[in-house]
Amino acid sequence: MAKTYLQKQPFCKTSLAASYTLYESETSVAQYCDAHYGPDKLGIANFPAHMAHLCASAMLGKPKRSALDLGCAAGRASFELATCFDQVTGIDFSSRFIEIASRLKERGSIGYRLIEEGELISDHEVLLSDFGLEATAHRVTFCPGNAERLDIHCHCHDLVLVANLIDRLSKPGKFLSEIHKLLVVGGLLVISSPYNWLDHFTPRQQWLGGRFRVGTPITSLVGLKKKLAKHFDAVSEPQDVEFVIRKTARTFQHNISQVTIWRRVC
Ligand SMILES: C[S@@+](CC[C@H](N)C(=O)[O-])C[C@H]1O[C@@H](n2cnc3c(N)ncnc32)[C@H](O)[C@@H]1O
């Protein structure tokens, strides 16, 4: 087994607010529109659709009244969840993402512009009906919001999806220790993350894992289990799901998220 070494990293004081502006940028919005509604890339299936299907399978035989998609970005997983849940709420910190997801819901189409190479760009339009999602779109509500400052005491959702968000939070441990309050007892929490910890999103001392504690290497999965143990049981073994972000026509970011599914037990 490969040995794990401690990589020394200076603590970076970049403002969290400034780093969130990444997700307000034109480039980021276009890349996520493409990741959510564009063609599959590198032979890898659409990530948010795949996540929604995993959620639907895990929810078989359970009540599907309400689902929450935290960090919904351009909204694909929310629209997919609406095919089997009565109501879905998609929340994102970025007002640009909420705007684009809401526009898709209201008008049934969105346009976005991708970089091909250098100064060359291409225009794209997608329709909700291309994915058979238009008939249930009315069940989705998109709201701007901070997942770390939610009115968290509703105990009302049957499913909470947290896809590729925890390594973008300033205090993921605190977020996880409170998230049970959003779910009914018996409800499912589905988390995916590539555990790509970066100081400018999450101060190093708040990382769930990927670092040493008292000389022992701690993985993010171990940190995650510890934070959820009080209120959740693991439903299945962790699984890997890939996703791809297209940067240009010839440059792609290939990520592997670890998906874990949890049942609220108390
Ligand atoms: C890596 S993207 C993942 C998007 C989507 N869930 C997916 O898997 O394609 C992270 C998303 O979380 C949003 N986000 C970051 N911090 C947030 C916070 N504190 N509250 C709500 N959304 C947040 C970003 O705006 C961005 O849309």
C-alpha cells in the first residue's frame, strides 16, 4: 500500500466570500450548464442525472414527498428528482446558478457559451424537454441560500442530496453535525465528494480528512462517518461516481466523487 506523507501547506487567508465568486462567474456558470445539460464527455455518464437515479433507487418503497438538493448549481439533479418526488427544493449560494435554473424551469430552455480554444467560442441551447423533464418541472423550487446558514429545524425532507458541496464549505463538520435536522427520521442523506480540500474554501483545521491528526493520517470518509455517527446509519458501501467538467474543447477536468448514503435513525 502506498505510504501517506504529510504535505506541508501554508494556511491561506483568502476570504471565503471572495472564493464563492468563482461560482458567480460567466465561465463557471457555462461549465456547469454544460456539465448538467451538455453531451456526455470522455464516455462518462451525466453526473447529476446519475446521482438522482442513485437517490431514486435508494428511496424505493419509501415516502417521496420532499427532497432538498443543496448546492444545486444549474439544477439538473433537482429536475431529475422531481420525476419521483412530490416537491423538490434546489438551493445554491450563487445567484447566477439560481437564475439560470429558474429560467430553465420557467421558459423550458437556456443558452450558454463555451470556450472552444483561445478566443473561439460556441453557443449552445438546451431544452428541458430534451431530457423528458418538462412535465414535472413545476414541482421544483429554486432558492438562493447558504447551506451553512439554513433554517435547519424543519425535520421535513425525505431526502437531502449534498453533491460535491462539502469541500466547498467553511465548516463542513458543523454542517454535518446539524444536517439531521433537515430530515424526517428514516429519511436519507446522500453525500458525494471528491474531497478536494482547498484552504480558500475550507480552512485547513476544518477539513474532514486528508490530513494528519496527532501523527495519524485521517481520510475524509473516516471524518464523515465520525460526524454522522450520532444520527445516521450507513445504508450501503461507499461507491465512486465520476464527473467531468469541460474547460475547452480539448481540456477536461476528470473527478471521482465518493458517494455515501445515510439513513437518519434518531
Ligand atoms: C462543485 S459545485 C457542485 C454542483 C452540483 N451539486 C453538481 O454536483 O454538479 C458546488 C456548488 O455548491 C455551491 N455552493 C458553494 N458553497 C455553498 C454554500 N455555502 N451554500 C450553498 N451552495 C453553495 C456553488 O455555488 C456550486 O454551485
